[in-house]
Amino acid sequence: MSDHPTRYVAPPGAAPLVQLKGIAKYFPGVIANEDVDLDVMPGEIHALLGENGAGKSTLMNILTGIYQPDGGEIIIDGYAREFSTPQQAIAAGIGMVHQHFKLVNAFTVAENIHLGWSETPRRASASILEARTADLAAKFNLDVRPAARITELSTGEQQRVEILRVLARRARVLILDEPTAVLTPGEARELFKALRDFVSTGNAVIFISHKLDEVLEISDRITILRGGRKIATENAADCTPAKLARLMVGRDIVLADMRGRPEGAAPMSAAPVLSLRDVVALNDLGDEALHGLSLDVRAGEIVGVAGVAGNGQRELSQVLTGTRAIASGEIVLDGRVIDRANAADFVARGVGHIPEDRLHSGLAPALSVTVNAVMREYGAPPVTQSGVYRPGAAIALAKDIAAVAEVAIPDFAMPIRNLSGGNQQRLVARREMRVAKKVLVAAYPSRGLDVGAINTMLRYIVELRDAGAGIILISEDLEELLNLSDRIAVLYEGKIMGVVDNDTVDIEEIGLLMGGRSKDGGAVHG
């Protein structure tokens, strides 16, 4: 596959592959989409931008048959179509990879790729399915492990399986919702190569992302939604990140270095508020995931953890919050050794946790917004008084948390899964910050958020630091880590390869350590 495949040139008068006209969708109290037009041409990568809740996912759910529109029409190849089910959309060549994956955890990668696919051989051994999967992976330049079970994969690996599954079914229009949120820069480059190759034959991509530089790099045209309505469609060549941010949020956004401390901010403590000492921890399969790991965080300090996905970040965040037991070593919190993993005990001692997978680890998706907002304080006043749960107090507290989180909620009784991903994330963050009197462990807190929401999220974290909490910020976004952290620890294959002071940081050195190498080019062992 060449880096620059021949660009597809549509014949004169060619119809758009996809045309949406006047699309409208309403939920109780919410205008999700109203009078939205979108056309996607053959050979085009068309980006879709907007803040969380702007209507991007709803619009794509209509195009893929998950929702039916309340108004407007869908035109594919010049013909009006109605999709009652996702299967009908797939048959018409419309395939989507969602932010929250739809894989069967107990099955292997190969089994997930072939599940429900008309081209799956009637009688095929595991080795045949795995060989077919390896061929597909090579064809589309997506590195997967065909024999691995989904539960063994990092979030980034799972996403590659989802993308491969859709491409294998000969989608002509591929919709990607935040496809690089869990990919390293190198993996993202490989994906971009695959997408350019995909559209070079007259296919099209609809690319939803909040990473403005990335959108400008990969897309031909960009459509911006705000408040459920289309604001503009622009040629990428005519745009800048500042212009796109302004169109998305309706005002200028300034992203700044947030390491400066305001007057009155809590000073950094001399002694660590939380320490890991030679910690060994196992993953879900019983293999060693953290190898003799030591890390300190002081009160009033942000320690960034850099690393490529799948190098022990999940296990590290769970050990730090009492949701995963350690096999050996010590955890010291506020001067006391914690001798057993107990999430409730960690919360009681002032440790909050913004988890990597908010929908499954941070929330109970089927339960109400109220229950999810107050779950950390469920057994304490004012929610529970003298052993009696008080629904009115729970709703009042949930409303307070939502207001501080700047999340508009039409109905606190609705399941929290009905909120956009960004609003879920902000609600989880504010809930956890209320209990994080000593420490906040934030794993990818801005993943999947738009530029305005990222600024809000990072401001929350800085405010908590200034109030005197110790922060462990796990992120794949080096720029984010550099803008917030006092020190940056680099994690590789379950080991801390080095801790660098942000004032004397060497980006090249961090990049090498993330790949398990030292600055002199040799592999690092330890």
C-alpha cells in the first residue's frame, strides 16, 4: 500500500454516495438534529465536527439504521432509501465503527470478524478463520492478533478489530467515530494510510473526531454541527484549528499551559501522599502486568503517566484505586500501608477515579442519571440519613453535580447511557472529584471530548491540584501531559522506564522511552 495512493476523481455529474436532506430527530426535551443536510462524494474523506451533544452520533445512527428520522430523507447513489435496521444499511454499503465497541468478549478476534458474515465458510476450523483474518489484517494494514480473545486485548486493539470487521464486509461508506482516540500516533498514521487507500477506489469515509489537527490532515471537506444544526461545510484546505474551534463552539477557545499555580494554591507536599513500592500486579489472565513498579505522587502535584495503550495503564489505575489486588510490594496512602484492595476503602480514604472506560467501569449504563451521579455518596448524608435512603436528597445532589459539570440533563430519571459520551465523562469526573480529597487517578480524562469540553475537564483537574490533591494523569496525549504535569513517568510493558521533570523535558527522550528504548538507541531492560 503506497502512502499516497492515486486520488479518485469522480466523473462529471456523479451523484454523492450519501446525501442527507433536511434530517430531523427529536428526543423528549432535546432537539438532536434539525434540518441537517450532508453530502459525501465518492473518493472523499468527509469530517464531521461538533461539541459533545451537537448531534453527530445521532445523525450517523440515522444513516446506519439504528434510529429512524422524524423528518428528511436519506439518498444513496441518487436513490431515496429507508433503513429500518443496521443490517439494511450494511447491505447498502454503509458501515460504522462506534466509540463503544460491539464485540463478543468470549470470542477470538477471528470469530468476531466472521460472526454473522455471509462470506464466513460453512465449516471452518479455528485455524482457517484465523488465517482469513490475518489476510484481511494485512490487506487493510490493521495489526490484530487473530487467535486472541477480546478480553485479552487493549482498547486500541479492540478498535482495530471493529474497523477490520466493517472493512471486511465491503463497506463503501465507512463511518468512524473517534477512531484514533485509542491509537498511538504511529497507529493513527497506519490507519490514515488505510483510509486513503480505501477512498482511492471511489469509496468514502465519514470521519468523526475532536482532534482538529488530525481532521485537517486527513479530510477533504469538513461539516460542523452545533446544537443539532449544520453550521457550515468547509474545504479542509481553507481551515485552521482556530477557525474550526470557533465554528464548533461559537466563540474563541484558547488552549494554554496550565502548570502555573495561582496565588493561594496549596503548595506541593514534601512527603508523597501516595506511593507504590516495588508493586507487582497480575492482569485478568493471571500474567504479570506490572513488574516491580515504584511511583510517588505528592499532594498538590500532577504526575503524568505517558505510554502507548496496552502497557499496563489499566492495571496501574486499578491498583491505585483499590479495584485490583497487588501480588507483592506496598501501597502507601497518606503515610499508611494499604494491605488489601478494596475500592470502597480507597474512596473513604479520599481517592477518586476517572476510569479509562467510563461506560462500563465508571457507570451503570441502565440505571438513572441520579443513581450514577450520587453512587459514590449513596450511603452517606444527605442521600442516606439514619440508614434511610432519601430520593429527594439524591436528586438534589445529582442536580448540583450536573450543574457544576455544566451538563444539561432533561430528565434525571432517564438511563445515563442516553447521555452523550462527553456528558457522561464530565459527570463521572465531577462525581469523582467530590471524593478525591487526597488523590485523583484520571485515566484518559479527555478521551472523546471536544475542544471546549477538554478545556473544561483539564480546568477541573487543575482546580483539584490547587486545592491540594495529588493527581495521577494517565494519557496518550503528550501535549496534554506537557501542559499539565509537574513530572512525567513513562510506562512501558508494565515498568516505569523513567520519570522526567517537565521543566527539563526532552520530547525525543520520552518518545524513545515509550517505545522501550533509551536515548542512546539501545533497548531498556529492567
